[in-house]
Amino acid sequence: MARGKAKDGDGNWKKFIWNSEKKELLGRTGGSWFKILLFYVIFYGCLAGIFIGTIQVMLLTVSEFEPKYQDRVAPPGLTQVPQVQKTEISFTASDSKSYEPYVKNLEKFLKDYSADQQTENIVFQDCGEMPTDYKDRGPYSDAQGQKKVCKFKREWLENCSGIQDPTFGYKDGKPCILVKLNRIIGFKPKAPVNDSLPAEVMAKYSPYLIPVHCAAKREEDADKIGTVEYYGMGGYSGFALQYYPYYGKLLQPRYLQPLVAVQFTNLTYDVEVRVECRAYGQNIQYSDKDRFQGRFDIKFDIRSS
Amino acid sequence: MKKEMDVDDHKLELPDLEAKYSTSITKGLVGAVAAERLLRDGPNELRPPRGTPECVKFGRQLAGGLQCLMWVAAAICLIAYGVQEGQGDRGSADNLYLAIALIAVVVVTGCFGYYQEFKSTNIIASFKNLVPQQATVIREGDKLQINANELVVGDLVEIKGGDRVPADIRIISAQGCKVDNSSLTGESEPQTRSPECTHDSPLETRNIAFFSTMCLEGTATGLVINTGDRTIIGRIASLASGVENEKTPIAIEIEHFVDIIAGLAIFFGATFFVVAMVIGYPFLRAMVFFMAIVVAYVPEGLLATVTVCLSLTAKRLARKNCVVKNLEAVETLGSTSTICSDKTGTLTQNRMTVAHLWFDNQIHTADTTEDQSGQSFDQSSETWTLLSRVVTLCNRAQFKSGQENVPVAKREVIGDASETALLKFAEVTVGTVSEARGRFPKVAELPFNSTNKFQLSVHTAGDRQLLVLKGAPERVLERCSTVMIKGQELPLDAQWREAFEGAYADLGGRGERVLGFCARWLPAGTVAAGTDPEALPEVAVGLCFAGLVAMIDPPRATVPRAVLKCRTAGIRVIMVTGDHPITAKAIAKGVGIISEGSETPEDVAARLRVPLEQVDPRQARARVVTGAELAGMEPGVLEGILRAHPEMVFARTSPQQKLVIVESCQRLGAIVAVTGDGVNDSPALKRADIGVAMGIAGSDAAKNAADMILLDDNFASIVTGVEQGRLIFDNLKKSIAYTLTKNIPELTPYLIYITASVPLPLGCITILFIELCTDIFPSVSLAYERAESDIMHLKPRNPRRDRLVNEPLAAYSYFQIGAIQSFAGFTDYFVAMAQEGWWPLLCLGLRPRWEDTHEQELQDSYGQQWTFEQRRYQQYTCYTVFFISIEMCQIADVLIRKTRRLSLLQQGLFRNHILVIAIVFQVSIGCFLCYCPGMPNIFNFMPIRWAPPPQVPVVVRAHALRPPHPHLRRDPQAGRAAAPRELVGS
């Protein structure tokens, strides 16, 4: 009851914290505290043991080379280099400082693609100059050691390779971006069926190619984009199928994703231009929720001065 | 009432009265004047106590301790949303969403609570809407029927038997008018009303009839002297509303508990706010953490659960004739340790019944049960033939017509209480009374009056006349010269007189009202028809004494068992009555309030033959205290008496004294239930922890003041209520323990999220779903759990010590079961992450990159690259997995909580069907949330795979290791010691 409650208020607090008569701290004697602490130490010890044990057992059931489920990661995302905040590339052609981050990012990314990085023949395999079919490399285990990786020549990227022009066209206001498909173990992208593609993509068709095409995101920007150049394996604007499937970072630690370089040679200056790039394939899908699934969009804002 | 009544109208002569109220005692008021006065004084009705405005009631539902925390959380969400929106951040709609969800939760639970309260108030409202009372009033010389609430001061009204007195009335003329003042004074005897002023006090004088008392018989004309709230009753009613409302024990329990929860929530929130700031999170983020912790820790569904549990019990009680006005009263009843009960109507049947007869020098016991199922006595003696004839004939009462098919006990009778009792007794024992009366037509009679103290009548019996007489035994004996023993008329000598005195004293000592009966055969024509009744006593001499009949208002059949049940349940029953001490004591003994073998100090004094002052009070378990003694006591003495004598009876008490008794009991730390029916009881009803009003006999004022109403006026129903109250306390404890447990597995994800920077394992929305959707049903279903053992064999709970939520319960829920659930949840979380490619060690510290909306190629343990949205759905998968693990653990938990004392098998796994249904329902909702299309984007649930859940061993282990309910031990020390021992043992 409420009445009389005030009576046993303050005075008892001190007694509660340390009761000298019964030698009780916070209502318990030392022995009692010891017992209860011992109980909880053992109790939580057991719990933690079981927790760790369960996790260990679970990890035993999970393969080192291949994830158990991939339903959340597939279909793959499409991403670009340079990686930019808010997917916006904005610079002034005449000001090298303004595009330096992009160039550095591209240069860093392409380092692995340089010819001198792909000399070890134990790791790398020449997969030809033209798109061909998938290269299956056996089961997902290290029974046969590491798997080989297809070479990807930086030269194929031509103007965007950074070999001739270390600024990747940025100093001329003709920026390059690299397009790549997210790595997914065992994923074999299927080339698109002919009739589902825009005419520009069909121009250079190969049955072993996942074509990439960039266009204005909005209709009204269509004339502001100007010419778009694509560089890739064998001059195709797409990802060749022999680079798939991916075998994971343990079996293919130096795997090179196929790239497509896209150069915008005649972008309108001083206007925000939104470009959307898509990869086309039967098992590459787009989602309203995930704007990076099978496509991405990027904003260009090139200032003239 | 505490101040002296300032009424002096009873002392005024009629002309003065006419002048005072400018009216006429023959023609009444003029219509226009009456209308004017009605306008001035307002209608003649009691103003209902001013209720709290509806919006305030609703507001209160929204502003409880937990609700305030939720408001704060919602505000933080909104601020976070506003700031993020201001920064042009994408994906911040989550916070807005959560704020809306939180506000919705508060409002919905508020509406629910309000609805419950509204519903229970409605029950009361239904009592008020009785048919408007009519009154016969004389205005301008014309007799009119008007609504009683239109009466004004000065009106001339007529009342007759069966009417309720429509206002305070000064009687001008009366014919045999008797009123029942029991609702005002507690006096159960009908009282005569006549025009003479007999007493200085307006309450005692005979010429005032009070508002809302019943006129039992006769007619009267009177002048209205007070109306509405200015009547005596009105003043008492306003006294009742002046007594402040105590908080119910359960309200205190819940407040106590909410304080702790809110304190802990803020403590945890603040701690992690500081931790987050120290780790280097931005201020806004830390605030969001704070909010999330509050949401995770506060048991949002708890108040709804408690309300539902209580209202379920209230419904169950209503079926057993207890209507609960205030939901919390259900539990109060369970913690009741003292019941102050009225006598008349509650413990007794409220009807005079023949209990004993004395004839042939022997006391015979009559059947006093309500349904006439008891044993009858030997009726073969010829003395009985004579006695029964006197009883039948010397009686003016008669049954109302058209009740041939009604059982005798339930028939309505015209006549006073004793005559009614005799009439019914005769009807049951000898057969149809009207037939007997037809065989012996009445020649002349002298009705009962207070000077003669007897009543007699003369009847024709073939060629003779029979004179029958009944009355006060000593007066009857004076007129007798012989006594009939076994059919023989023997002279009434000293030996028989002594036998008579003995029997009279014996019956009187049992608190019974004793009447003597005698008769005499007269030659035909001794008394001619139409003889002056006043001449009859001269004939009535030399009579033959037939016997004594003793009457009492007998206890209800169910009461002794109920009192015994109270006693075993550690509840003290105190009788408080306005009746005579001897009668009160007799009834108290009859129902077991004074148990067999207990003695009052008077008894002890009589046994030891010492003066009363020398008796050691400790020798006497029982004590009868009268109102007069009570009035003379110093403050504090009453407490001493209550402490010294476990069995107490208070007789001849006034309403204020009832209040004093209740307060004294409360000062001794008892939780007091008070029963009452009269207006005079309402202050005590209000003051009590739980006021119980009588549904049949109770006045509106009593019902207004009470927390509970007994529809059948039966004391035994209170005991049922106590049982239900105790059961619900037990079950609420189970429900709360169940509800509390999951707060830990809801909280730990955030703690780990902040400190170990793993991707968030459990979202706020998901938490709200657990709290308010899936787990509500099992926690409510625990209210249907049967009593585990005979809860009526335990002492009432001590409100200071036995809390609803105590330390062992919280420790067990939080640190043991909660910890197990958390581990189970995290096991599942890490499994779900690892199976999709995120191994446990990678998860640690992953949060900043995981939550970076611009990171579209985050690498998992296999080198696969994930976009932000893919990670988000993976996070939702984790929410779902964590949700499912909590649900599964909670199913195990509800089974653990089913029992507190017995083992699960003893209690029966499936006997509580509701609980089984609730579990099925819980699983169905879980499946629906997971597998219904569209859920990922609406409520962040993802379809997950059916897989043998890895926490199964954990749950099984939880059962195996379960310490046997440490929170149940009455002795907390035992509980603490038991836990470690149990662990070592298994």
C-alpha cells in the first residue's frame, strides 16, 4: 500500500548497501555473493562453451570454397571504377587536382591488370583474344590445388587503359569509367537472346558475350551524352564468358574480372548528365529496390573552367 | 455527518412549519411556487460524484511511465529522421517508419486500456438507470403522480407501504407507518413513523422519514423538508466522495515494476550512449542507439497483457456473481487479508426464520436452511398440535395472492418480519395456512401493541371458541395457569416456571427473538363478533401455555464453509453490524467467525467467576465490541484490541465507526475488504482497499463507492473472488516472467551491434512484432492456467514482501533464461551469416562498411561482392532468423512458466487448451510474417529455410538445467542457495 511507504525510505538505503549487523553487502553476505558469482561464471562458461561449440560445428558443415547459399547475393550487381561517393563524377578538365582522385582510383584498380602482373604461367592462362565459352575448372575444392585464372590484357582497354593517357581522358574532358560485374562464385552469366536488346548493342554481337551498354538515364539527356566509346576484349563491349565461373578467393586469389571501359567523348559541359549502364544477359536481372543489380547509374558534371 | 445535523423541523409545530416553508398542510404548494423552487434548488436527486473527464482518462492512458519512454523514443526517431532528411541522406525513412510504429503502439495500447476502463464504468452506469421513481404529491389540493426528482421543499407528499421515501419528510399524519432505516443507520428493525416529536436528534425522532429509505407498511402524509444533496443521505454520499481513493496493490506493484524497467532502460540507454560517444559515433547515431535500446528493453506488450489478464478474470468473476468495477480490484481481492463483513443479508439470509421451538419441556430445532433441506423435528406430540394451531391462527400476516407455485420460502408476504417467519413456518410444517384459517374463522382480535406486548384473537372452532395469544414470553406466562405437556394440561407450578425461565434464557442467549404462545378453549358465544378489542384481554386469563418459538435471521448455508475457507487462507473475517451484540455474537458463532471453543472476555469472566476487569485478554480469542465501547476508546486502543483478539465482532456500530475500524485494520498493515449495502456504508467502502457492495440489497451510493458488486449478496462469492484474485496474481507473475525474458535477447543484439560492430542482428520493427504480436497470445494464455495447488491454503501475500516482480524472478528471467535465449539467437545469427558467406570473424567490425550505402561491392569471406541492397536483405534475413529463435525459445519459455511449484507433467502439458492454441497461433503468425509475399519490404521479414534449428539443444538444455523456480520461494535466501546446488547436481 501507498501509506507508510515513505517510512521505510532513506534510512534503509545505507543499511541495504552495507549491513554491518549481518555483514551483508547489497543484501547478501560475502559467501552468498561468492556462490552466486560462481554460479554465473560456471553458467555463462557453459553457455559460451556451447555457443562456440555450435559455431565450430556449423563452420565444419560450411565449405571453405563455396558458400552454402547464394540466394541473397545473386543476381550480381554491376559496379563502376572509379568508385565515387554519391555516384557522381564532377571535375574541371583544366584542373588536374579536380580529377586526381578518379585517376588515382582507376590507376590503382588497373594495377593488377598490367602485363607485368600477369606473367606467372602457373596462375594465369591465356584465354584467347575473342570471347569464348565458359571455362569449367573442376570441383570447388583444393584437391587439384589452386585454379588458373584467365589473363585480361590492359591494352584491350585502349584509350582507357591509362597506358597512353595516364589521366584516362579526364584532362580532355573525355572521362573513362570501367564497368565490371560483381564476383559471385559459380555464377555463369548467360548471353542474352537476340531480340531483347537495343539495336546499338546488337551491332557487335557474340554468343559468348554479356554486352554492356550505357545510355542516358532520362530521355531528355539523350542528346547531351554525345558519343560513347566502348573498349573491351577483342573490341567487344562486354564481358567474355570464358572468365566465368569464378572459383572464390581461395582457389583463384588473383582472379581478374573482365572489364569494359566506357569513354564519354562528347559530354555536354556544365550540365548534370545522368548515365545508366546496363549489362544484358538472360540471368542478369534488374530490380526497382536495388539500383545496382545488373545496372548502375552515374552522374557526370564536367565544368568547362 | 461528522458535524451535527442542523435540522430542527421535527421540533416545530405544524403551523410554524407551514409558515417556514410557506405551504399548506392540507392543500400543498401552488404549482408556480413549486416550479420556482425546483429552479432554485435543482432536481431532487443525488448528484453523482464528479467523474474524471473522458479526455483526461484517455490522456492518462497515454502518459504512463513506459508510454513516456516510448514517446521519447519516438521523438528521437523523428529528430533523427529530420536531421538525416536535412542532410539529404537516403534510406532514413526507416526512422520515420519506426517513430510512427512507436506512436501507434502507444496510442493503440492506450485505446485498449481506455476501452477496458470504459467498459467497466458502463457496468456501473447500468445500475443507475433504474426506472424513474414516482411520488404522490398534493399540490393546490389535487393529488398528482410526479417523478420524484421534481419534488421541492414544502411539497406535501403521501407515502404508503412499498414506496421508497422520495425526500426527507416531516410526518404530519400516519397510520401504522413503518420504515426500514437499515440503509441509513444499519438498524434492521422496522421503525414506526408518527407525527409526534420523540427525540431531540433528527436522526432518532419518529416524525422524520428519510430520503431513499423504504416504507414497509401503513401510510403517511408529510412535508418535504430537504431534497437532493441536502438530504441526510445526500450528505453521507458527499462524505463518501470526500474519502480519497487509495491506489490498488496491483497498481502499486505495476508502478514499482515500471519504475524499475524504465530506470534500467534509461540506465542501459545512457550507458551505451556514452559508450557509443566514446567509441566515436556521431551524436545523432548515439541518440538512435539510445532509442533502439529503450525500444528493445521496454516490454511494450506488458501493460496490454496485464489488462487482458485482469479483464479475463473479471469476466470469470462476473459469471460467479461478482461484478468488478475496477479491473485492478480483481487482484486486490487476492491479497486481501481482512474482510469486514456486514451481517444482515451478507452472512445471513436477511429474513427472520423460526429456528427453535420449546414445548414438552424440550428444545426442538427447526429447519433454517434456505431450501428447506434440513432435518425436521418430532411432530407427533399433541402439544405440537396445539402450538401449531396457535402459530397458524394468531397471525395477521398473509401471502400475496397468485404465488401457489412459488416455493414457500420465496413467497412474498404482507406483514412484519416475525409474523412472516411464523406464517412460512406454519405453511411448511402444518400445511396450507389459509385453509386452517378458513376452518377457524376469526371472531375478534387485538393486534400487537407495545403496552400489552402481546396479540390475541378468538376463533370459532365448531361449537367452541378458541382464544389464541402470542407475545413476549414473560407477558404470556403471566396469563397462563396451566401448561400442556405431551397433550396433558398440567398446572403451572414453580418447577415448570423454572423450566420456562431456563428455556427462555437459553434461546435468548442464542441471539434469537423469542415469542410465547398459549391458548384456551371457550364455550361458544363467549366472545361475540364485533366485541371491542380492548375488552379482550379480560377474557385472556387462565390460559394454557403451549410453547416458545424462537426466530433468527439465520446464516446463509454457504457462509460457514466460506468463513472456514477464509480461515485456512489466512484471511481474518470481522463482523461489523448495527445489530444487537447478542444476536451478532450468535450469528458469528453460527458461521464460524467466532470459532468453536473461542471465548470472549465475558465468557472467560463467567467461567472463572472473576470480574471482567481481571480477565487477561490473551485468554480470550474472541471479542465483541459495541459501538458505545468503541466511541469511548482512545485512538490506538482499537488497534491493540484488533491485535489481541483474532476473532472480532463489532455490534451496534455507526457508519463512522465502521470507517474507524477499517482504518485501524489498515494501520495494522492489512489489506481490507469491506462489504456493505447501505448508504451509511459508502465511506467505509470507499476507504477500504476493496469495497464490496451488495447487488440486491445495496443502495446506489454503496454501489457507487464500491470496487466490486456481489450480484447475489452472498459472502461466499467474496471467497470465490479471493481465490480468483490469488490465481491471477500467480498467473500474472507467470505472464510477466514470460514477457520479461525476451527483453534480454532483444537488447543484446544492440549491445553487440554497438560494441562489436557486427551487422545489426535484430531490428526495432521486428522487436515490436515480438512484443505486440506473436508473444501477446502466449502471455495472455497463461492467465488461463489452473491453480497449481490449493492456493486457498496459503497465507495472503504480504504486499511489502511478496512483490509481483522480485529480484529472483528478474534475475532468473534476465540472467539465466534471457541469456540462454540471447546465445541461441546469436548462434542462429552467425549460422545464417556464415551460410550466406559471412563468417563470424569477418562480421566483427564489419558494421561501418556493411552499412555504407555507397559500397556496392563489399567482399564476403569467399571473395563474392555484395551490393548494399543485397546486404540489406541479408540483414533482414538475420532479423528473421533471430526472431524465429526468440520465438522458439519463447515457446519453451511459456512451457517453463506454466508452473511455479509443480512439475510440468503434474500440471499437464495440454490441459490449458488456450495455451496450446496460443502456441499454434504464435507459430502461424511467425510463418505468416516470414513467408507472406511482400513482407521483406513492409516489415523486414525474409522467407527463411526450414532447417533443424541449431538452438534446439540449447532449449533442451534450458529445461534440463532449469533451477526449480527460484523466484517462487517464499524465502528468498532458499532460492538463492538452490540455484548453484542445482547446477552442480546436474
